[in-house]
Amino acid sequence: MKATLNFGIIAHETIDTAYLAPDDEALTAFYKGWKGLFDDVKLHCYVIETLSTGGNMKIPAENVALYPVD
């Protein structure tokens, strides 16, 4: 998958948005790269966009779990 981060910027990073990407090209390329080994696994592409630097991270996963922050 892909992470587009803006290194070199000194700032406290925060999450701007997080969402499930509908049809992501990077996820399609991921499946093609494994040549059928993951065809029976349904992966989703979760995207986290940062506020301070405008970077983003794409994370392939079957599902996600949310936990409360203390």
C-alpha cells in the first residue's frame, strides 16, 4: 500500500479524516502483486489523512476495531 507523508515538517500531527476508500487502485495492485494468493480474502482500504502535514496513509485490512481512548 502507500503512505504519502511530508517528512521534515516539525508539527504535532493530528488526524484530519479517516475513511474507507471505495475502489482503491493501490488495493487492486496489492491483489495483483500476490497473483491469486489473497483472492479469497476480502480486504478493504482504510485511509487516514493528517491535518498538520496533509499526508495520508492507506492501510489494507479485513476489518477495523475501535477502542475508547482514556
